[in-house]
Amino acid sequence: MNSDNRGVVLVISGPSGSGKGTVVELLRGLYPNAGVSVSATSRQPREGEQEGVNYYYKTREEFEKLIEEGEVLEYTQYNGNYYGTLKSEARRITGEGKDLILEIEVDGGSQIKRIMGEEAATVMLIAPSAEEQERRLRGRGTETEEVIQGRLQRARAEIKEAVNYDYIVVNETGKAQECAEEILAIIMAEHRNNHRMMKYIREYFGE
Amino acid sequence: MNSDNRGVVLVISGPSGSGKGTVVELLRGLYPNAGVSVSATSRQPREGEQEGVNYYYKTREEFEKLIEEGEVLEYTQYNGNYYGTLKSEARRITGEGKDLILEIEVDGGSQIKRIMGEEAATVMLIAPSAEEQERRLRGRGTETEEVIQGRLQRARAEIKEAVNYDYIVVNETGKAQECAEEILAIIMAEHRNNHRMMKYIREYFGE
């Protein structure tokens, strides 16, 4: 995937039961040359960890300031610490011409579009039907009915977020591989998008 | 390529020297299930030809009226007769869920977008550089310098039309196959576009 200079930030999300984890794993297998981003965190560095290798280390205050300034593409809190992806890190990778695959929570898609603009393409993964999604959520078989109902409600609400996503990919049962290939096709197509190729056309005319 | 109901009208164009003919042929080989449209013409039916099989037969007046009404996606004149693709024919094919590949002249791309809207995706094929395009045009070696200069000028003007195309694909020398695969990826990605998938999401909620 050449010809334009910057990489694509390919954002993948999907509600519980969409099979997102499996599809992203398969996609990374299909596309081993995708860039890998180093996360930022507000937790203390551990023995032997290096800045910019394991994490970018920030104080809580620094991290919160970065969030406010729209410099954090997505983040989560865990054990009282922030973990997230910095815009600067995404741009470093795309600036090298590499594509970056980011797996995020459903509510983060429009945020990333706002921050990254046309440099990002967002993909929502969904189960083929509400019935199938329910079957998948129940399939684990270890949770109480109350927990399952909660998940179903949340998944239903999350699917409505699809309206804010650039692409919607259906993860048919037993076809996670095809699904990963579709997302790879989306990355390819994004590279050929008019807005990305205009730079190339200008160079064509030596402008 | 399932899940949404309508097919994509994939329009391919490119200036002389872009290698459009070869790429379209390879693409049809990669994608034999694409729909095939029957053209309309203002020439008389010949012995044994059938309406809707060989052509849709129109009088000159009918054809011109259809053009005026925006019912003709693209057309050309040859030997005093019109030949073209009707919007109704394209919609018949996409309505069956089949994709339609249309190879057209460069100046027709924005016209088709106007008529078909988001149902069409337009791809401009270009040579990797102005120098390579010139080399390809000269490569035939049978034309006078004047003819070549005329073609170069025209190609240069045509490439500027790229701004009106959805996608721009570079046909690197010796890589027509990769180029056809990129266009196939674009068709796939178009199917997963938000605006096409919204119908699916509505069905998901039984709306």
C-alpha cells in the first residue's frame, strides 16, 4: 500500500458478541506490517521499563491535560491509572507511512474521527442479527440471566452508535477470516480515497 | 459481498496511457459474478437481434430525450448513432444485488455521480508519473510527434478530472493485476460504507 505518504488509522469497534477480539487478531495476522503504537499511562514505570518502549509515562495531571486538549485518541482507567493512545503517537506511525489498527470501545469512534479527521477510518463490527448476538452472549453460559440482560441492553445501545462509523462490517458466524479480509480491503480502499491521493496528483504535475 | 441489498456501480476511467483497458479486463476476470449491462443504442436492430438482449433500441429522438432527462449514465456517438448505458438498466442490475463495472471516458465520472449518487463509486486510474505516462504513449511507436503531443496534452487535462473521482488508483508498470485487486477491494469497501449499511442496522432492530 504505497503512493500516498501517510498511513491510515483504522479504528475497529463493536459491541459485546460482535467477535471483535477474534477478528482483530486475524486481521493482525493478515497484516503483520501494520504499525504498533506504544500506549501512554499514568502508572509508575516498573523496573526495567523504558519511556517510549513500554509506555509513554505521564503524571495523572499531564494525562488529564492531554485528554482535555484532545491529544488522547482513546483511553481507559484501570486500577486507578489511565491507559490510552496519544494522537502524537498515532501521527508518528502514520507519518512513517504505516497503518495503525486500533481496537477501541464503541463510544470512542466519533471522538477519534473528531481528532484525526480523514486520517482515521472507523469500522463497527456487528453480529449478523440481534438473535445471533444474543446467542453469542448467552453461549458463554456462565453468567446469570441478569448479567446477560444487562449485556444485551448495552450491546443494543452500542449498535446504535453505528451511525457514527464510516464502515459497518457484519461478522457472520464462522466467517471471522472473511471479516478480517473485508477490513483489510477497507484499509486498501482508504489509501485510494480521493482526499489521500490529491497529494499524489499534485506531485504528478510537479506542483 | 452480501448484507446490503443493492449492488455498487463501479465506474472506472483513466486517461490514455493509464492502462485502463488491461486493468478492467483483469478485474472482470477476478470478479466474474459482476453484473453485465445491456447498452442502449439509436441504431436499427439487425437481423436476429433482440430488444433487451443485444441492445435496448431507441430512436434518436428518444435517446436524446433520455439524455436530457438525466436517464443516460454515459454515452458516445459512433457512425451517427448513440450508444450508452441507461440509468434504468444500471438500477435493474444493482437492484438484483449485483455490482456493475462501467468503463467510461474521463469526463463522464462526475455526471454518473450526479445521476447515481452514493450508489456509484468512481475510480480514476493513472500512470505512476507524467514521465511514465509519456513513455507509455510513445511506446506504441507508430504515431507522429504531433499526434503524441496531442495525446499528452489531453491526458494531462484528463488527470485534472481526478479531483471529481472518489478513488484514484495508480497503475504501476507491470502491476496491472495488483491494480485490479485494489479496485476489487474498493468495491468490497463500498459495500461496507455506512450509508449502504444503515438499512441493515434498521433491520437489526426490526424497524
